[in-house]
Amino acid sequence: VTSNAPIGIFDSGIGGLTVFSAIKKRLPNESLVYLGDTARVPYGTKSAETVVRYSRENAAFLEEKGVKAIVVACNTASAVALDDLRQRCRVPVLGVVEPGVRAALAASQAKRIGVIGTRATIASDAYGSMLCELHSDARVVSVACPLFVPLVEEGWLTGEIVEEITKRYCAEFEYARVDTLILGCTHYPLLKDAIAKVIGPNVTLVDSGEAAAVALKFLIDDEGIASTGTVADDRLFVTDVPGQFESVARRFLGGMMPTAKRVSLGS
Ligand code: DGL
């Protein structure tokens, strides 16, 4: 693996482009290979066993592309498959859970922390257990928000319905007096304004994808594998026909026009 090899990123679909953007901002000279498993999305409603199997195939695809490190942009895959991937892959594998946990602990005064994510992420308790492992007095309230992913994919980011749903999901955080909330899903950064409006200005929102981009920069520097090139060559792959991906992707990338190539994985 050479330092000018690309960094691989995978997600269950489009959402990981929030992580792709965060990485692009912090590491503009790095070439990125993004794989969105659009044929099998969503992961957040599936069993851990299935998500592990899909994640192995995604990581193997990226390794075949000669990547020097893999970022698991998908929170669900990070929550249930990271240890497995680390054992299998020849290159360093970074998830979004640990960076999100560390950023939340750094941001929180009271160590009363909320976590939102898909059903699978919340059921795994990956965030909750790591928060308590790294800070034994942490109080954690975790809530699955399964309606958020489809809302974001529909482009419903504000308005009455979004506000009503957000209020329901976030009610517990007020009672629990959390001062920090981890956005533990690739899609949730797009709902940041709606969530902030409901939860109020005293709660810090932590974007696990942003935190992962910061952690990736450290990892690249520590391993001495930073790119020496100045022009990044990014490539996007999807497992379903690219049409829908490209139109929704534009929303996630703030207008940038990606071209994605279709690939087949597994069975
Ligand atoms: N990428 C997933 C996550 O961050 C959300 C979409 C899905 O359920 O696959 O958990």
C-alpha cells in the first residue's frame, strides 16, 4: 500500500456522502473511493448478522481497489461489524462510533448524552456501551429514529411534519436533561436545523461523520500514509442502477454532480 493509494469509504447507500464530504473538506488531497450499497439499503432495519455479511463484501471490494484505509461511514455497519472487519482487512479500518463517542464526551459538561440512530444501531448499544466504557459516570439515553432516513431521502428537512416527528423522538432527551446529542446516522446531519429547533440551543449536536473525518486525519498522519499528491481523483460506486443515487446524492453533496458506476457484490 502506497501513501498515494485512495481511501475507501463504504455506506449502505447515499447517506455516507455526508461523511465523504466531511473527509473531502479535511483531506482535500486524498483520493476517495466511495461504495454505496444501494441495492441492499437500508441496513438500519436489518439484523446484525446480515449487516456483517454485507459489510465484509463491501470492505473486500474496497480492498480490491487497492485502498490504504477503509472508513465505515455507515453507523449501523460501524456499530455491528467493525471488529469483524478489523480482523479481516489488511488495511486500517475506521468506524464512526468511536470518533462520535469521543467528540461527545469532549463536548458534554454534565456527561448526560443522548444518542439517535437506526433501530439496528440503537439495538446494538454500540454508542451507549462505549460512552460508559470511556466515562463510567456517563448517563446515556438512546432513541431509535427510523422515520428520519426516509424523510431525508425524500428531501423533507423542515416543516410541520418533520418538526412533529422530531418532537416525539426527542421528548425523552428533555426529561433526561441531556446536554449533548450524538447524530448516530449518516442521514441526520441534514436534519440538524430541525433537530436543533426542537431540542434547543443548550444541547450540542455531535455529527459522528465529522468526528470520523477528524479521526481519519490523525490516523493517516500516525500511519505516515498521507498522500503526497495534490490532485484528488474520486470514484463513486453503487450496487444498484445509479440514476436515483445521482439525483439524491446532489442534495447530500450540496450540488456537486457525482457520476457513479454500478458494480455487483456477493450473491
Ligand atoms: N447509513 C445508515 C446509518 O448510518 C442509515 C441508512 C440505513 O439504514 O442503511 O446507520
